[in-house]
Amino acid sequence: MTHNLILRVVSKSLIPLIIVFALYVQFHGDFGPGGGFQAGVILSAAIILYALVFGLDAAEQIIPSGILRILAGLGVLIYAGTGIVTLFSGGNYLDYSGLVGSQIAGQHLGILLVELGVGITVFSVMLIIFFAFAGRGRP
Amino acid sequence: MIDVFINVILLAFLAITAVAIVRMTNLFAIIMLFGIFSFLSAAMFIVMDAVDVAFTEAAVGAGISTALMLATIALTKDHDEKQSVSYRPWLPLVVVIATGAALVYGTLDIPTFGDPDAPTQTHVAPYYIERSAPETGVPNIVTAVLASYRGFDTLGEVVVIFTAGIAVLLLIGGRRRKSTAVRDEREENDA
Amino acid sequence: MMAGFYTVISRGNLVKKIIGLNIFQVSVFLLYISIGTVAGGAAPIITEGVELYSNPLPHVLILTAIVVGVATTALGLALVVRIKEAYGTIEEGEIHEQDHSL
């Protein structure tokens, strides 16, 4: 699809918007609808759109699959690590109340970290799956 | 009242799309219809006040699933479903109707749609609704329950997704090397 | 919902089977969400002046279920791709024939 001018121009202006929206969904998930799951999917959709329009190789240059694999593990680690940190700060596993200062601030930080871990994992796993499917078709 | 009206219309559309998917044989059209099905169900989730779920369904069901299915039929190069010789629709139909009748019988005991006094509404939900904002400072109850009260569940879900990613990588991750060679050999032997 | 179930057990095409499974799944989600609905309730995001919210618990469960669902769908599709490479077809009947003829 590399020759299609309209697609290239439109997607070039659309992809930054999609990424910004994904970040908004990620960090505004506490107040409105959204959260890590949705943000990860939207962010990966932006990259998938890029891969569809500009070709798979260009997309893999932005995010090499090695980095994606590390990111997928990193997301789970952030999540589980938050739980470990709460253990050290005197609470139960994944009980964020004692993370910082007051209970509400601790809960807020904990939820933010956990959602970040979810978002990173979902984003990278969706891209891993897509690249696996798309890369299979190459000769 | 208007909610129920919209719900009925959307449900009718859902049923029509599902039946169309069953009856069609062109896989490309089926996948497009599945995208429509996902969007319709996302609309239903919004009408039933589940905005977070609708968001996810629209992004995941209509976006990622459809793209993956298209990638699959591109890989398998099989755009039409063949009607097999031994195709007998009656036994599955009977089984399905029997199961459906049992389920409909089961729904007779479910409290009325939208009843505020139903057991689901009076068990743990009021606790979450009343306490989540003061305890976590997060207005979105769904996020609070997801990440804080049921953090353990969500950790499990994330690990499941991670595992699925690894499994897909193991299955179709690398370049194809041996499997095609073996198949070509077999085809040559057959010919 | 029953249409999805019917597709799963009656059709031989593996991609179509997975789509049927997905329809099945979405119907179950609809059932859960409809149980959590409260007539006249608002979406479960705390806003001033709103007293009645719908039940957030089914939303949480289904939210994660959808994402896990797409992960399992991807796994199933990956299996389909491998089956196609190994057998050269994605029709269940033809796969059985090949198995018997070996």
C-alpha cells in the first residue's frame, strides 16, 4: 500500500492524534472511562495503522520486536513489583494505602502504577501478536 | 423507557447480524460483519451504562480482532468456506435449540431487568459505590475496583495476556523454515 | 448467542468457528452487563448530584474478560495458521480425511 498518497497523508496526521488520545486514556482513566487495557489497545492500533500504511519493515524499525518482548515482561514486572513494594511499606500484597503519605495519595499512586503496567503489557503483547501474524506472510 | 426501546432495537440488529454471519460463506464478509457485531454490542454496553466496557469492546473487538482475523485469512488464502459433503445441520440445530430453551427457562428466575433490589445490586456493589471514592480518591469506580480492590484478579489477567503473547510467538513467531519444506516434499510425493 | 454456539458446533471452517466462539463470548458479556444495570442509574463514575449508579462489579469482570478474549482469539488464529501450513486446508473435514489417509 506504499503508493497510496491519500492514505499516507491522512494517516500521518492521524497517528499522532491516536497516540495522544491513548496517553490521555491511560492517565485520565482514574477520572473518566478508560485505563490501561484500553490505552494499550489504542496505542497498539496506532502502530498497526502505521505498519499497514508504510509497511511492516518501517514499523519494526520504530519498535524492534526485541524491545517489544522486553516491554511485555516489563509491564508485568511493574505490576508485580508494585505489589512487592507495598509489602515492604507495611501493607498486604497490592494494598497501596501505605505507599506514600496519606492513604488516598498512596492509593492513587498505586492505581496509576498498576494501570501503567497493564497498559505497557497490553500494548506490547498486541503488537507482538500482530507482528507475528503479519511477519508470517513475508516470503 | 427509551433505554429499553433502544436496547430492543440494538438486540434485534445483533441477532440479524449473527444470523447473517452463520448463513454467509464468504470469510471476508463474515469478518466485516463481525466488526459490525462488535460495534453494535459496544453501543448496547453504552446504553446499559457500562462506558468502560463499551470503550474496550469497540477498541478490541472491532479493531484488533478484526485486523487479526483479516491477517489470518490473508495468510491462509482461503476466502470461501466450502460446504462439506457430510454437512448435516439438523443434529447441531436440535442441540442448540435444546440448550437455548434451557437457558430461556433459566432466565425466568432472573430478577427484572434494571431492578435496583436484585441480589447483585445489594451484595457488594453498594460497598464499592459508597466507599471507593473516599478510600481511593478515584472517581471512576471501575478503575478503583479493577486496580485496587481486585488488583489480584487483574494481575492474573495481565499474566494471561502475557502468556498468550508468548504462546503466539512460539507458534508463529519465527520465520517459517521446516514446516513448509516438509509440506512441499509431501506434495511432491503425492504428485 | 445461540447463533454463535450453532456456528461453533456445526461449521467445519476453523476461522468461522473462531468467529462463532467470539459471538458466543460477546453474548455472555451482554448477559453480565445486563445483570449489572440499574434502571435510571448512571455510569459508575462519581459525579456530584448523582445518587444512583449501575453496578460496577460486572463491568470490571467483563473489561478484563474482553482483553483476555482477544488474547485467546489470537492464540486460536495462530493455531489455525499453523494447521493451514501443516495440512494445506482449514476445513475440519478435510483435515480428518488427511489424518485417516495417512
